[in-house]
Amino acid sequence: MMTMTRKLAAAVTMIGIAGLAGLSAAQAASTDLKTWDTDHDGTIDLAEAKSAAEAKFTGLDSDHDGTIDRKESHGAISKRSFAKADVDKDGTVDKSEYLNLVEARFNAADTDHDGTVSESELKTPAGKSLASLLK
């Protein structure tokens, strides 16, 4: 009987932890949106996304040479995405290339094509991919 009680307690604990993890992910998306939503309309538009991306890029560019290499990206850009963003194939991504990547991810996240990314769109895989470039 005690074993069954412990199993039940463990199951309830795991369900509770899973629920909290989901809640924190939802809260994170909401917090991110509020941070990037400078006009406070409940969505982010491309200009707001690019503004956040410029700040992110500046933070990543640790040697302040106007580009980021794979090491400086600290995993914010996957190897495949980095290669795709590096249009001139010089082994670095400059701010223009980074912003082009942000725009492509923004367009993918804007599933209703209204020119903005809502909180619900930010929670999608495409929205999370965009967010990774802005955080």
C-alpha cells in the first residue's frame, strides 16, 4: 500500500512540474512580447522585431567588429541557419545579414499574414525560432 501511495505522489508531483513548465513557457512568451512591443498594442511588428534584433546583435558582437562568427553567436543561430544567413560566405554574419534572418523568421511566425506577431504566434515553433534571435 505504501508503494502505491509513493507512486501516486510521484505521479502527482511530475504532473505538477509539467504544468508549471508549461505555465512558465507561456509566461516567458508573454514577457518577451511585452519587452519587444514598444507601442504596447499587444503584438510585435517587423520594426519592433528588428529593433530587438539590433540590440541582440550588438550584445553578441563581443569583439565589436560589426560581425558575429559562430562562436560569438553562442548557439543563438544554428549552424544551418548561420550558413544560410552568411550570404557572402565570409564565415561571419553582419548586422544586415542578421536582420534579413530575423525578417525571414518574422514572416514565418506571422501565420495570419497581418504584419504582426501575436502572443499565440510567438508560442509556435516559428515564433520560438524568431524569439531566439531577439532574446
